[in-house]
Amino acid sequence: QIDAMNRIRDFENFFLLISDYAKVGYAKLNLLNRKGYAIKQWYKNLGEEEDTPLADVVGVYRNMHPEDRERIFDFYREVRKGNRKHFQGEMRIYRPGKKNEWNWIRMNVVVTTYNPEENEVEIIGINYDITELKETEKELILARDKAEMMDRLKSAFLANMSHEIRTPLNAIVGFSDMLGLEDDPEMREQYISMIKENNTALLELINDTLEMSRIESNTINWSYEDVNPLAIMHDVYEYASPRISENVRLILDDSPNVSLHTDRHKLMLILKKLLSNALRYTEKGEIHFGYQSLYPVSVQFYVSDTGNGIPKDKLGHIFERFLQLNEFEPGTGLGLSICKGLVTAMGGTIWVNSEEGKGSTFSFKLPITPPDTIS
């Protein structure tokens, strides 16, 4: 008898150990008087203390989501009437110490004895925590949706890329052929100018693609030095000025004279792309750019325009690869994504404030001293 009792006790301990590891809870009770017993994990899965009376848990479920609680209450009502004998469902339980965050459990309840005349409706309930499974499922769904979206974007990018490459190439080939047949010096100069312009467009297109590839593969070559942001701003102004239309004013705001240890080429590339983006979507008005010193931590740069602005539904995706606000505008949709990739790799942050029809302001911060990993 002692040996049998020891084996029973060992089995109970073993069962509790498995229950704790697998997060499986078990309870057996009379639904009418709510008397019975439950193991520790059953209480834990429901967010209750182990010493809580069963009568204060079953039929109350204070930590359960109201919608799920009503489902189990409806089952118990039907059980008393003799209409149902089994319940299975996924239920949300308040996550301890969190607001509006939930753990997930799967509940299985079976009626084993139905004898209401003798005040006995016995049920067995099993619950087990599936929070980790639900979170993994959610991550997989997000990953799948993102992969599908990226696949669509890449297809659109490749189709657009073939068009973007073909356009300047056709111009280069066409004007080169005409150049060999033209004797008029003035017309020859125009053809040469058009060839140079399309050469520049094609080179920029290829450089964007290569830069994005380097960012994604983390093979960027860095060249850090002490630079004067104000001098860089003047260089960028000289770059952008010839591209300004007659209805737009480009204004370099007054900025302090500070020193910044950064990659000069990458900083100029970011500013050029932000200015090019502003020029593309600003038909009239002003484009301001400059920076503010947040010494000794960082320097905050900005490019502000009075252009078309960004629709609300695209504002949260503006830095994603291949995104184009206007499919009829030339470009690969990589410019802002390159800016974000470079700023992030340089230890900074980039963001945008915009209102459709009123313009946009792109801002980014760079640390005065770069991260150790790239200095």
C-alpha cells in the first residue's frame, strides 16, 4: 500500500512537472455548485492565484476578454439546459502588468456527468497557453504579407527599371547617330548637351541601384573626416540651383558654423536626394534647407518644400524601397530608401512631416561623433 501511494505521489509530481513545462492546466468540478479541484497551471493560465476558490473563478473569469467570457458563459447556460456537452475555443487573458495586451489560451471543456435532478453536472476542463504560438503565427503572417508586398514591389521596380534604363539609352543612341550626320555646329551642341544630360540620368540610376545593394548587404565603404556642414550646404546649393524651375525659389537658411565628424560624400548624397525629391514635387513656391546644431550630441538637417505633400495612406511607407508617389514621374523609388539606409547606418534618425497639398519637411539627425563601429 505504501509502495502504491509512493507511485501515485511520484506520478502526480511528474504530471505537475509536465503540466508546468507544457503550460497545460486541468480542472474537474460540479458546474452547479462549482466544487471540485484544479492544478496550479490551470489557475495560472487564467491569470488567477492558486488558492482562489473555484467558485470565484468558474462563472466569473475576471481576467478574460469580455467577448470570450460571454462565449463560455453561453456554453454553461446551454449545458444546464442539456443542450451542449462540449466547448472548444481560443480565449484572451489579460497579460499581467500590461494594459490592453493579452495572453492566449485554448480551452476544452467536456460534460462527463449530466444529472441535474441530483444537483450534479460534472465537467472536465483543460486549458493550455498558446501565447507563443499565436505570436509566432502573427509574425509569420506579417512576414508573409511583407514578402508578398516586396515581391509585387520588386516586379513593379523591374518593369519600371527597364523603362528608366531604356529611356536615356534610346536618347544617347539616337542623338549619337544624329550627331554623326549633323554639320550645323549649333545643332551639334544641342545633341551633345542632350547626350550628356541622359548620360547623367543613366549614371544616377545605376548608382542608386548599386548604393541600395551595398546598404542591404552591409558593404558600404565609409570615409570619415571632420567636415564643415555649412561648406557642404553651399556645395549642395550649387548642385541644385541649375535644376530649379522659374516658379520655385531655393533658399539656404542661415546655419551655425559647426564641426561634424562624418562621411562627407554620404552626407552630400543624402542632401542631394532630399533636394531632388523636393524639386520633383514642387511646382511653385519655396524650398528651404539648412541645419541646426544640437551640440554636443548631434546636428539636425532639414529640407522643407511647399510642394504636393504626401497622402496620409503613404506617409508611413515613404521610406520603403521602390515606393513612388506618382507612377508617371521618372525614377526608381529608391531615393528616400537610400537616405534612410545611410542615415541609420551612420547612427542617425530620419523622419518626415507632411500635409497633402501644403508641402513636406524631411529631417534627419546625425551624431557629431559617429558610432564606434563605423568611425
